[in-house]
Amino acid sequence: MRVSVFGLGYVGCVSAACLAATGHRVVGVDVNRVKVDLVNDGKAPVVEERIGELVAEGVRSGALRATGDVRAAIMDSEVSLVCVGTPSEFNGSLCTTYLERVTEEIGAALAERGGRHTVVFRSTMLPGTCLNLLLPILEKYVGGTAGVDIGVAVNPEFLREGTSVRDFFDPPKTVIGELDPASGDTVAALYDGLPGEVFRVPIPTAEAIKYADNAFHGLKIGFANELGAVCQALGVDSHQVMDVFLADRKLNISPAYLRPGFAFGGSCLPKDLRSLVHAAQRADVSVPILAHVLPSNADHLQRAVELVERTGKRRVGLFGLSFKPGTDDLRESPLVELAERLFGKGYDLRIHDANVSLSRLLGANREYIETRLPHLAQLLADSVEDVLEHAEVCLVGTRDPAVLSALPRGSGGPVIVDLVHLPDAEARRAEPGYVGLAW
Ligand SMILES: NC(=O)c1ccc[n+]([C@@H]2O[C@H](COP(=O)([O-])OP(=O)(O)OC[C@H]3O[C@@H](n4cnc5c(N)ncnc54)[C@H](O)[C@@H]3O)[C@@H](O)[C@H]2O)c1
């Protein structure tokens, strides 16, 4: 394909040189004359493993060249990759100035070009930036409709600086946010023959995936470093701890606990986080990530309370009470905490949990409920139907099949506040009377 690459920084230069090496004809465009001249001299404007030889070879073979002339580049290509910088503003917000400017320039050139051309944004940008900010700019300048006259896609870059050439030829994944199938096909064709799974998703999903990845990578590093510092203070070999931690592929290095759902609770996680943070503080070790896990969890629980408040309704049903399915353990159950808050705010509450019957609760469990929710007995309903009859709003905190099969669909019934991402959540999301907690 004939490709123009806008921005010859780390992302653009690697993309341009690697695409040229895989058989495409590439023209790089940059406002920085020095970078343009360097590429045309067969030299890479960035330092990266193997990039020098790829740029030299691309220029020598005629597959790669650079220019400052946007119009000429657009006239001579069927797809543009936008790789300009998106730095932070002083207040932390995303600077989209370079993106806006280059989109205007590309749009103006496309207005003269005619024929379909696909604009692919590779820069990192917040969800909504492409559809709400850049696409209208393109349509205005081109004087046409995106998805019809011009293709638009978002194709975030997941390569690591330092090994990005190697990563280009063996990527962790390829994500294509497509406005329409033809735009997605064009991006897929660019990487034809490269390994790794290809995900074709809506544009805002593609934009968000890049942030999910980078936020998680930062979180992982911060977690490991804080844990290391605590271990060191307690005289424990942190690398040995992490060797064993990492060997657990069932619960640790796995998809476990990584789906948005309800707050956590139970008799272990809150208690153990509290004592670990306390031990760190006693040893004068700052652990802001670990110290904020429980407050983050409390905020998530509060989101459920606010969703009920926003409905303006007073008669509330709650399905599920124990801290997780298949147990009657109520200690530090987030659903008990939720019930307590709603009860305290004067909501008319009915609760059903097939595993919880007050007469069967024993020992610490009973003591816990007697101190935290002494009115539980009068709130418990025997059947799912009793709760449904009572409720104007239903909080679903369990995937108990008896509850799932009884939940009404569509409008007319109680508002469903979904705390567990119900199996039919995707279909329900489009319906009135359904609210997901974080989806
Ligand atoms: N560096 C990375 O490893 C990496 C990885 C993934 C994603 N990203 C994202 O990719 C984007 C680019 O990052 P980078 O590190 O390559 O940035 P960079 O600052 O190295 O390069 C950006 C280039 O864009 C050029 N430019 C600015 N306006 C232009 C215009 N109107 N026309 C043509 N060129 C223009 C600049 O002169 C510069 O050479 C950012 O959104 C970044 O967040 C970077």
C-alpha cells in the first residue's frame, strides 16, 4: 500500500521504517525539517535497536522517503497514519493541539484529492477524541462524510521504546478501532502477515484499551515496588516473594479479579490489606497504592448507593447478601455494608439471599450481623418474588439462577441496578430501566 506517516518521532519513525520493510511504499511527514532531512539521508531521527539499518535500507530501496509537504504526501497515498505527540498539559489534561492541526492539514489536502483515503490515528488519545473532536474536523475540511467518502480508524501503538522494532514484527496484539468495516480492512491489510491476535472494536474501545494497558502497567510496577519496600523493611526477600507470587497462574497472573464488578469484602482481603498497610506505616514505609485500595473499594460501593439515590425511588430490593456466591459468610460482606447504608438512609428495603437464613447463622457470623445490621431479620424476604413485588429498584448482587430467571426484562418492572454484570447485561444495556454499576 502507499502510506503516509505523520510525525517522525518514536512511533512514527518505527512505523514508517517497519512498514517500508514489509513491502509498503511509505512517505514520512514532519514539521521538523531536521527529521525530514535525516530520513532522506537514510538516517533515523530516533535511537532504537535496528531502526538505523531499516531506515537506511528503506531509503536506499526507494520504499521510504520523507517530506514536509502534507499535500504531496496525501496525493501520493491511500492511507495516513497519524503519529504526532499528545503530551500532558500542565493540569494533566491531554494536549490535542498537534492532533487537531494535523487533522486539519490532512482534511484540507484530502478535499483536493478525491477518491477514498483512510486516516488512521495511532497517537494515544482519550476515548471520544476521535469521534467527537477529530472526525468533525476531517468532515468539515474534506466536505464529505466519514465512513463513506473517507475511512477513519484508531490503531493504538503497543510497542515498547527500546525494542519497538522487534515488537513491531512480533506485536503483543493489534487493535483496530474501526468506523466502518472498510476502514478496518485497510488497517488490517497494513499488518498482513504479522503474528499476534487482531482485535477489531469500536473506536472508543480502541482508544480506551491503550489507557487500560498503560494504567495497569504503571499499577503493576507501583505494586511490586511498594511490596518490595515493605518486604525489605520487614526483613523479607522481596524477589523470593514475587517469584512465588508470579508462579500462581490461577489467581495472580491470570484474568481473575480483572472484570469490573462489585466491591470486594469478606473476612480476608480487607483485614489483610489493613494490617499490611499498618505494618508499612509502623516501619515508616510509604505505600500510597496499597493504602488506597480500601478507600477505592469504599468509593465503588458508594457508587451503588448513588445509583439508587438517582432513581428517586424509595422501595428497594436487594438480591444477595453474603460476601460471595455459595457461602453464607456475611463478615465484611460489601452487600451487608450496602444494605446498612440504604437502611440508614431510610430506604424501604427487602433482601433475599437463598444462602442466608437468620436462624442458621452461627458464631462470629451471627455476632457480625447482630452488630452491623440488627434489623436484618425484618428485612429478609423468603422468596425472589416477594422482593420483586415490593421493589421499585432492584439491586442485583448475585448470579443465583433463581434470581436471574425471575428478573423482568424491558420497561414496566422495577429499575434493575446490576452489580454483577448479569449474563445478559449487553442486551439489557440498551433497555430502559437497566443500570450497570461500571459498564
Ligand atoms: N513513544 C512511545 O513509545 C509511544 C508508545 C505508544 C504510543 N505513543 C503515543 O504515540 C504518539 C507519538 O509519540 P512519540 O513518542 O512518537 O512522539 P514524538 O514527540 O517523539 O514525535 C511526534 C512527532 O510529531 C511531529 N509533529 C507534530 N505536529 C505535526 C504535524 N502537524 N505534522 C507532522 N508532524 C508533526 C513532531 O515534530 C514530532 O517529530 C503519542 O500520542 C504517544 O502518547 C508513544
